[in-house]
Amino acid sequence: MLYTNRDIWKVSYPILLSLFAQNIINVTDTAFLGRVSEVAIGASAMGGLFYICIFTIAFGFSTGSQIVIARRNGEGRFFEVGPVMIQGIIFLLGMALLLFGLTKAFGGDIMHILVKSPDVYSATMEFLDWRIYGFFFSFINVMFRAFYVGITRTKVMTLNAIFMALTNVLLDYGLIFGNFGLPALGIKGAAIASVLAEATSILFFIIYTYATVNFKKYGLTNLRHSFNPKLLGRILEISSFTMLQYFLSMSTWFVFFVAVERLGEHQLAIANIVRSIYVVLLIPVNALSTTANSLVSNLIGAGGIKDVPRLVWKIARVSFLIMAVLTTLAFLFPKAILSIYTDSTSIIDGSVHSIYVIIIAMLIGSVANIIFSAISGTGNTRSALWLEIITITVYTLYIGTVGLGFKAPVEICFTTEIVYYGMIFIVSYLYFKKGNWQNKKI
């Protein structure tokens, strides 16, 4: 059995739409704060990345859970799907409480060491003090995502993301600028809006799941007696590696922004806007990467392991073609895209060369991300972690030399993304050609 392009698109497009809707939150925050001040833009980048670095621990756990769910779904053992989700929610709620407490206790000290500008530090902490309440909602959110992607029912993610994005846009407009009779809270308002949007997302998932999912079929009926340490241990055998992998991967962005922050508030503002554009343009790639992860696991579960390489390259070709179109538009109209985020001429002019650099990175990443995600989909998350560590080591040495050592302009700092995706492509390709990934049992 080999999935057709139609099958791939059927799973991918709801994920793509959901990621697009979710990233409206990022675009809205950046665009609104871009009309407040350069300090606000930079602080939202530092605070937002700190939050995301911690969030990726939960996302890594959910990705490991998703692999297990997809495998059980492919095997037809549907009644074993629900318990995986339940263990995940219990585990991640405890993790959210722990990380919330640690961030409250030590987050300020960490940011004080990393952020040079007193103004950026003050604004960053104002943002973080409220943003970290989102742990309690976003950590549960990712388990619903793992469940629906694993069973290939991804349309709900689009509906959920649209609902969350609209909530965030309205609350951003009200709480940042003081519209709708709400107080004008600036950067703090952006943080509160994001937390409330995540809370509404959980409410949506709960109502939708209760109304549409067959609880008995998926083993979701006995919630009170569902904690199973042995099952949680099996999930962690897969998830522990993806948790560390995603944390290390996102930490590279944090290292990047620490280096850029030392170049000045103007350069930091440029970096945050360009990163936002970068993330939005990569949405199709990330959607197809999630699809590759899930379909590879489902395909192996259904006994189609010999068809995995063909499936991976089929998805990679689609990813590259989509990215070729998007990067062409970015190359032709960079200032038009930048004007969405800010009306500052100096920031727009200073960002154009960085746009050209990330175009190259995205074309490489459109293929590299697919192959790398497929490795995790086979269940070989330990190998994926080691490949990530090799890549991150090179990345960190490069940004340390270019950014912290030579204090190169921001567009030169962005060449680290070319290095990162170039390395990911090489190590992932070699692993798929030479590695022993076919015999992994989960």
C-alpha cells in the first residue's frame, strides 16, 4: 500500500490551514507591537522564544505520543489509542505545573544573564510574567493535536486554529491598544491575549471531541481509572528523545536572538520580523512534515515498510514545489510583505537582505524537514535526536563565531539557517540510505 498525492493532501491541508491560523497569532502580535516600539518587538521575540523553548518539551512529548497513536491506528488497535492520549494529558499537566514554578522562580535570572538592554529585559519580563500561564492550556492542546493527527482526522485542527486565531486577534486589538473598552496594556496585553486564546482552544477541543468521537472505539470511556505508569513508560521511551530534540532545536533560535540582541534594539526588531515571515512561509513544509511523520508510522503499522522511502520522496517533492512558489513571491515582493509588520522605513529597508538569505534556507529545508520527520515517524526517535545534536553543534559554533564573535550584521547571522538545514538534509539523507531504521518496534 502506498499513499497517493490525494491521500497526502487530504491529511496535510487541514494541518496546513491550522498552522496558518495559529501563526496569525504570531503575525498579529508582531504586527501590532511593530506599531508600538522597537523595544516591544524585540522583547516579544525574546519572551516568546523563551516560552516556545519550554513549550517544545510538551510538543516533543506529544509528537512521540502521536507516533504511538498512529502506529496503533495503522494496526487497527483503536482501543489502545485513547489511553495514550490520557496518559499524555496527565503527564503534561504535571509538567506544566513544574515548569511554571521553575520559570516563576528562575526565569528573571536567566533573562537577566542573556539580555543586554535594560529596556528589552524589562519589557521581556512584563511579557513573560503573563505568557507562562499558557503552559496549562497549550500543554493539553498538543495532546488533542497528537490524537487527531495520529488517527488522520485533521480537519478539526483547522476549525480549532481559526477559532483560536480570531480570539487572539480581537483580544490583541483590544488589550494592546485599549480598544473595545479594554485597558491599553501594550506588550502585556499581547501575552494575556495569547493565553486566553489558548484557553478557548482547549474548550473547543473538549466540546468537539465529546460531540464527534466514539469514546468506546478509542478506549476513552474509563477516564477515572486510566492512569497506567507502565504505558506512560512505554510512551516516554519514544517521547523522551523527541522532547529533548525539539527543545534543543528551538534553543538554537534562542541562541540566535541572544547574539542578535547584542547588535542593538534595531537589529533585534529586524530579526523578529524576518523570523515571523520565515515561520509563516514554512507553514506548508511543517504541515507536510507532520503528515510524513504520521503517514510513515501508519504505513509501517499496516505492513508497508518497503514503501516508506517512496512515500517520503513523494511528500518531499510536493513540499519543494510549494516552497519554490512561495519563495519566488518573497524574492519579488519583499517590501510589500515586510510592510504588513511595520511602517518603519528603516526596518523594512534593513530587512530585505535577510529575506533573501532565508529564501535559500527555506528551499533546502523544504526537503530536509520531510526526511527528518520521517525518521521520527519510523519510531527511531533516538537516532533523530543524535542527528539533531550533530546539526545543532555545528549551528551553535557557527552562530557563536559569526554573531557573538564577529558581531556580523543580522543578514549574515541568518545564514545560520542555511547551515542548519544543509546539515539536517545531509545527515537525514545518509541515515535513510545507510541506517537500520526498518526494524524499530513501538
